Amino acid sequence: MELLKIIFMTVLMFFVIVTVHEWGHYYFAKRAGILVREFAIGFGPKLFSYRRNETQFTLRLLPFGGYARMAGEDPELVQITNGQTVALRLSGDEVRKIYLDRLDSRKDVIRGEVSEVDLEDRLLIKLDVDGEVQEYRVHRQAMLVAKGKETQIAPRDRQYGSKTVGQRALSIFAGPLMNFILAFVLFALHTQMAGIPLTEPTHLEVGDVMKGMPADEAGVKPGDIIQAVDGKPVGTDANGLIERIQAAQDRPMVWTVKRGEETLDITLTPRSVENEKGGKVGSTIVTYFPSRSASFGETFTVAGQKMVDTTQMIFLGFQQLIQKFSMDDLGGPVRTFEVTGQIAKQGIVKLTQWAGILSLYLGIFNLLPIPALDGSRLIFLGVEALRGRPVDPNREGLVHFIGFAMLFLLMIAVTYNDILRLIG
């Protein structure tokens, strides 16, 4: 039951972070009047899908991200050409559906050969019906129906490329912006739940306990308060306790710990670990700082400081990765899920803080000038603003395609590396 709870909390956290990011793209694109064809969470096969207004909302199998697909970003998959035979269904004097296949089975329609069609500017279609050319007005939300699927037409003023540079930039930047806002909210929640640590520690306690190590074998539990070792109080000197553990290699030690209202004497023997100095017991020693409740104002100032500190930490990680690149330093979805599961075991307070870190990281990472990411698209918009005309869509599309392919290959490589590490 506990495992199912951890899995649920982990999946829910990723779902919220990705959904907030894509909702930013979706909302500001809609505000600009852009037709958003699909709002998807995940990639791969569909698990669940429903249509609301003009958008198909989809949940997909692989929880590695998502997308808000806007009309005009990619070539339209369904097109009509002159000479093609189609069937029209009218509502009043406007075409509401254009059928491209199974024409003989369509009822109450007008069939004919297309002699002219414009579904972007003039919104009309001309059909040769029994030798007579007839012109029909097309509704702005008319549907193209083919292979059992309906695709809404996109008049030019509903397409991504028709909007101003500012509107397009905002619809792209809104995804990372929502992640920044979510991170701030999560850090504020964490501050309210965890409180503000005081400056003076009160005791040492056990953090994580590694399975199969002396602490685990002796029955030491996370959260145990360490009062004394071999009858000598340890106080709050974590480094001193670690030195005593290292010096006691292969020699039994008696830890006096407080667990709830109970005081226990636990005997354990530190042992050597390959490539490590001195004895090890397989547990982390945490200096415990008591905390007090945060005031309303402190909640916001502390959350802001956490945003600054975490941002600096993220960029420091990028710098170290560039200076000394190693595949072992990269983690894909598998490692991220693994670490998140470990943090989820520590409770909702730790998971809230971790979710804030991941949300901030996702926002920053998406703004990097890497092809296929939001940062690269913003650079192309900046170039367009300086030149006064857009970059050739084919060239931009090629850059994004190459970038996406490279990111996908990198994802496969780090995932493979993560799996090998787990097996090892």
C-alpha cells in the first residue's frame, strides 16, 4: 500500500508540473486568438482523450513532457486540392463539414469536384456539380472529415504565424513562466509546512539508512535521536560523531538513541567500504535545527530567496556539466522518478520542496537556446523582430527537427544508462 502511495504521489507531481507548463502555452495562445488543436500530456499512444470546444485534450502513455499544438506551427496534415472530389454538408448557407472519403455513404450532402478552394483567407470552396460550378461560403470553424477523424480548419487569423511577435513570444514564454510561478507557490507552501529553522541546533538524528549496512542490520531507524555513543554524549557535533565512527572500524559501538518516548541502546559495528576511509555504518547524520512558524510576509521572502538560491544551484550544475561532461552525471526520466520516489518516502513536506525545484528546473531548462526548446523558438522570434521579417519557416523547422532528434537520442542514451545503473 505504501509503494502504491509513493508511485501515485510521484506520478501526480510530474503530471502537475507538466500540465502547468503546457497550460501556460495553451492559455496565452487562446488569448491571442490562436487555434490550439491539441493539449497533450505525455507522448506516444493515447490513454484518454476528449474534445472541448476547439481543442482535443489528450493523456498519452509516456510521461516525459507534453505539448500544446497550435495551428500553423506545422504543415496541416489534411489538405484539399483542385480536382479532388469531396462532399459538403451545409448549415444554412455555410459549409460546416467537408468530407474527403467514404463519399457514397454520406447523407444530405453536396458532392462535386473541387475547382477552387481557399480555407485560409476568403473561406470559400467552388465545386463542379454535374457540370455546373457552384460557390459555397465556408464557416470559420468548419471541419475536414477523413478516415473517421475531424480536423477544424484554421483561417489565417487563427494561425500562429499571423500573430504579432509579442503575442507569439508570450505564448511561448508562458510555459516556463507558469513553472516559475508554480515553483514560487510550492516553495511558499514548503515554508509554511516546514517553518523557518532556528540558528542553534538541538541534537543529532539519523537520516537515511542504507539497507544491508551495519545501522540497518542493528535496527537503527530514520529519525532516531542520537544521545550518546559508548556512554559519552554526542551533543550537536556531527563531524565529531563521524570521526568516532571512522575510528571504530571493526569495533562494536553502543549507540544510545531516543525513538519517540523510548530510549534504546543499540550495538553496531562500523566496517570498511571499498574506496572509503575508516569505518562506515551506512546512515546519514543530520544536525537537527528546530523551526518556528513563518509569518505571512516571511513566507514570501523566504520563498523568493529559495527561488534565487535554487536558480544559482541549477546554473552551477550546468557549468560543472559543461566543464567536465560525463554521462554518469546525466539523469533521465528513470533516475528522476527514482530520486522522486526516494524523496516521496520522506513525506509531503520534502516532496513539496522537491516539486518546486523540479518546476523551476523545467522552466529554466526550457529557456536554454537549444533547438526544439522554448528558448530556441524565442531566439528565432527575436531575430524576426530585428530583421522585420520572419526566418524561412522551412529552415526554422529543420533546426527544430534536428534539435528534437538530438534530444530524443540523448534521452534514449541517459535512460539506457540509468537502467544499467539500476541493474548494477
